[in-house]
Amino acid sequence: MYVPQHFREEDPALLLEVMQRYNFATLVSTVDGMPFATHVPVLARQIDGVVQIDGHVARANPHWQALEAGPSALVIFHGPHTYISPTLYTKPNRVPTWNYIAVHASGNAVIEHDDASKLALLAALVQHHEPAYHAQFDQLDDGLRAGLLNAIVAFTIRVDRLEGKFKLGQHRLADDKPQMQAWHDAGGENEQAIAQWMQRLGHWPLQGPISNGQ
């Protein structure tokens, strides 16, 4: 993705945090010579110093067969995002833009067909999203469990490239920032999440004119 230097985030711990917090991701590769995307919850973990992404798709989804043939894949993690009104700026000669956080993770996928791997993945996803459901998950009927496992195919991606874009108003003038911060604080879930990241990372404006840089 296009990432101007002033929006680039390279801290691997922050990038992994975004991947874990906003883990409903978009898996992208090529199917029959055309770009193909699957929207899927995944687990992002660091194992032996390497970021690993685990997930599953429906067996009926042709994506897994394409990944077996050509394993190169991109996983996009969409963080919070929000519209920025030009009325927030002190000077009138401004246009709308968008603040957002996104992480792109690239690597080669390995397809997993064995039930043990798929069951372990499902258990880990349950533990991540709803630990209280884990006991009920463990007691599923054997026939139902077998049917579920047969209906999915798991994948593992060892990430060899991470890109982070944190567009949080770093390029705005200092006079604009108090209004922008207050507007985010008073907004909805996405606006407040952006405000928290702005406060946490302590972004302050750069000197000189910079484009909106979508």
C-alpha cells in the first residue's frame, strides 16, 4: 500500500497489537488469474520471533485450492477509521479527508487438512473471542464436530513482510489538533478509538505543508 513516511508505523509490537485487536481480516490472493478476497477471523501470534497468521475458510471456497497452487498471500487488518471534516481546521482552505489505521501482512500460506490442526485452530479462536463458551464447545456432539471439521480447511501464513499505516493527523498544524482531538473524543466508537491512538502515540504535527496522503 502507499505509505508516506509520516504515516508509516514500523514498531512490530504495535502492528501485532492491531492485528490481534482487529482480527476480522481480509485474505487476498489470486484465483483463476483474478484478485480474490475472503473476509475471515484470524489469529495473529508471534512464534519464535516470526509473526504467524492462522485461519480457516469453507471447503467450498476456491481460495484454499488457489493458495495450495500459489501460496503468496496478503492479509489486510482494518483498524478504526473516521471521516475528518474540513470544519475542524482553523483555516478555511481545507478539504475532507479520512483518518485510519491499517496493517498489511504478506507471506506464504500452508494449507492444513488434518482434523487435529483444524480443531486446535477452532479452539484457539473460541478462546480468543469467547472463553466462557469453551466448555460448551468441547462438549459438541461428535457427529456435529466431524461435520464442521470436514466443512473447513485451515491455513497458516508465516509473515515475511509487515506494513503499518497510522494516518492520525500527524501532518496537521498544531492549531488544528485541539479541535480534532475534541471532535474524536465526542464521536462514536471509531472516532473514540482513533482519539485513543492519537493520545497514546503522542503524534504532533510535522513542519511544512504535506498532502492528505490517502
